[in-house]
Amino acid sequence: MEFKRNIVITGGAGFIGSHVVRLFVNKYPEYKIINLDKLTYAGNLANLKDIENKPNYKFVKMDICDFDAFYKLMQDEQIDGIIHLAAESHVDRSIKDPFTFARTNVMGTLSLLQAAKLYWESLPEKYEGKRFYHISTDEVYGALEMTHPEGIEPPFTTTASSGEHHEAYGEDFFLETTKYNPHSPYSASKASSDHFVRAFHDTYGMPTIVTNCSNNYGPYQFPEKLIPLFINNIRHRKPLPVYGKGENVRDWLYVVDHARAIDTIFHNGKVAETYNIGGFNEWKNIDIIKVVIATVDRLLGRPEGADLDLITYVTDRLGHDARYAIDSRKLQAELGWEPSLQFEEGIEKTVKWYLENEAWMDNITSGEYEKYYNEMYKN
Ligand code: NAD
Ligand code: DAU
């Protein structure tokens, strides 16, 4: 079957990648969507059960560092678009094992770039109609001051277009022009990969785009990250390890809204541009944790405040960034994207999803998911 476009999405078995794959497979039956994933501990094909038999979907188990295999895939499938999400993504793991982060995030990205370059430059039309879209993070910008406007305590959710957020916070946001200043091995590796992507545009003329997004939350997130870990711990009445004083601020975006932004930018974004993606939704960790506890308790029919005693302050993360806050006005103004969900709605949906999908969570926490798929996709 001939498809209008042949697109590789790397890291499609992970959290955000699975939402991007689902959106593209369902919305664009005329595109062939190839999910390329190594299936590390973070990859789980159960995230894509609802679309795995669609005629425009194909899964390929591959390491992004395998240059030869990827070059062959580019040729065999005549790939014209790459949406690159595969990465080692957890800051705490990067503190323990920085080498794996440099290998996958830096060398893996470089390997994809070089294979795409060789293949696209071998075609008569060269880079025309091609796109290399690299998904990055706000963490590359470093950390903002933990200052908040007087009289306003986070959570402080507004719509970006209202300008209300800026009236309160001034200009203390990450902009597309903010100088890179990564602190963790994870963010240093992502920053390096971003530089390589831009270098391939500036040196060879490859049509690249980079986006930097804030913290995502929603269904299918691996339970090492704050929100799914805490929902699961509350469910089982296990301690909730809050790093430091719980005062660090993160800017949360519902994952489907990130996937929608990726769709918009892949199709309409300008080559060589950077777009920040975020929903102006800053929360102190301790405040968001209290909202998660209250939501889980209400949905499980437990008395209000029943699980607040699970909060356990633990040693802080090394080099813990104080505050992230994304300014996404460029994306809003130039491409018309905006978040579809208010935070209250998003967190309710998210907690409900984890409570209704206990089997998905238990399969991960028991390690069953790895055994099953490793058998199925043996090299
Ligand atoms: P994730 O850890 O849930 O998923 C990563 C996926 O990449 C997994 O399926 C894993 O198997 C795959 N992978 C890892 N190494 C690979 C390799 N060498 N070859 C092929 N596949 C490999 O990550 P996520 O949270 O979905 O993040 C996806 C991307 O978005 C990352 O690039 C991350 O830096 C970026 N990002 C994440 C957030 C967030 O809040 N989670 C925010 C902004 C940007
Ligand atoms: O900002 C985007 C980034 O968001 C992405 O690039 C990363 O891939 C993603 O993992 C996420 O990074 P964070 O480090 O912000 O997310 P995490 O869920 O690990 O932690 C959120 C905050 O909660 C952070 O301040 C650390 C704190 N925390 C986290 C865990 C896992 C705790 O207090 N206790 C915990 O057990």
C-alpha cells in the first residue's frame, strides 16, 4: 500500500511517544507511522494496544545508536519525516548513570541525524519535503529563581493568551532565546543533542525543528516520575518521598496537549525554528502532591485528608533545579496552539485513569511487562 508520507517516531513505546503515535495513526490514515523503539525499561507496547493492528502502524525494535540498521530502515521505508522522542528521560537515573544518557541522548541523536543526512542527500529532491523534528525539554535552560509574586502562591494557573501570568510573574520565564544552562547529566545530554540537531541545519541545510516542553503528566507515564509514582503509592498506602522541602516548582502540561502541539509544529512549524511548549501552569511540588492525595482519596472513597500522613520528606535530589516555567507565547501566536485542558480537569482524568488501569500499573511494578515483550521481540 502506498502512503502519502512515511514517518518514523522514535521512542513511541514510551510515555509521550505513545500519545504521539496514537494521535498520528488515528488522525492520518494516509501516513505510514513507524514506531522505532529499543524497549528499554521505559518502553511498553501495552501503551499502544488500541492501535497496534491499524494498517498504517508498524513497530520496529531498534536502538537509535544502531546507525546501519537505521540507515537501512530509512532506505527500505523511504522515510521523509522523523519525530525523535527516544531518550533516557529520568533525572534521578542520570545522576546515577550518566554514561547511558550520553550514549542514547547524544550519540543516538547524532546517529539518526547522520543516517537521515546520508539517505536524504542521496535522493534527487534531497531535503525537499523532509523534516527532522527533535523533541527536547525545558530543563536545558537551567533553573529560574524560586521567587513568586507577592501575595500569589502557586498553584497559579492561567491561560497564556490572557497575559495574566506575565502581569504577575514579570518576565522570569524560559524563552526560546534563553541561554542554555543545563545542570543535571540528563539535561546536559539533551542540550548537547539539541546543539547537534541545530548544527545539522546550519552545516548541511537539513530541515530541522526543535521544541522544548515543560513537565508532562497523564496516562501511561512510567511510575518512577512524580505523579504516577505518588498515585500508586497512595493507592497502596506507601510513603510519598518528597525531595527536600517540596518547594521546587514545575510547570505541568497534559500529555495529549503536548502531542497536539507536536502535530501542529510537525506540519506547520518553520524549519530551523525553536518553539517552547507549556501551559502556564506552575505548581510547587508539595501543593501538587496535596492535590493528588485529595483526588485519589476522593475517588477511592477514603475520608478527606486520610493519606496526608504518607508525605515523607527525604534527602533532596542532587543539583535539584528550583523552578521551571515555560513561555509558550510564540507557539500560541505563530501557530495558534493552546492547551485544551485546564489543570483541574487534566489531573482528575489522570488520577481516574491510573485507578481504573491497575493492571497496567501492576504489570510494570511486578516487572511482567518486560518479560512479555522481551520474549515477543527478541533480536
Ligand atoms: P520515556 O522514558 O517514557 O520513554 C522513552 C522511550 O524511548 C522508551 O520507550 C524507551 O524504550 C525509548 N528508548 C530509550 N532509549 C532508546 C534507544 N537507545 N533506542 C531506541 N529507543 C530508546 O520518556 P518520555 O517522558 O516519554 O519523554 C520522551 C521525550 O520527550 C524525551 O526525549 C524527553 O527528553 C522529552 N521530554 C519529556 C518530558 C516529560 O515531562 N516526560 C518533557 C519534555 C520533554
Ligand atoms: O521539565 C521537563 C522534564 O520533566 C522532562 O524533561 C523529564 O524527562 C521529566 O522526567 C521531568 O523531569 P522532573 O525531574 O521535573 O520530573 P520528576 O517527575 O522526576 O520530578 C518532578 C519533581 O518532583 C521534581 O522537582 C523532583 C520531585 N520529586 C520527584 C520524585 C520522582 C520528588 O519530590 N519525589 C520523587 O519521588
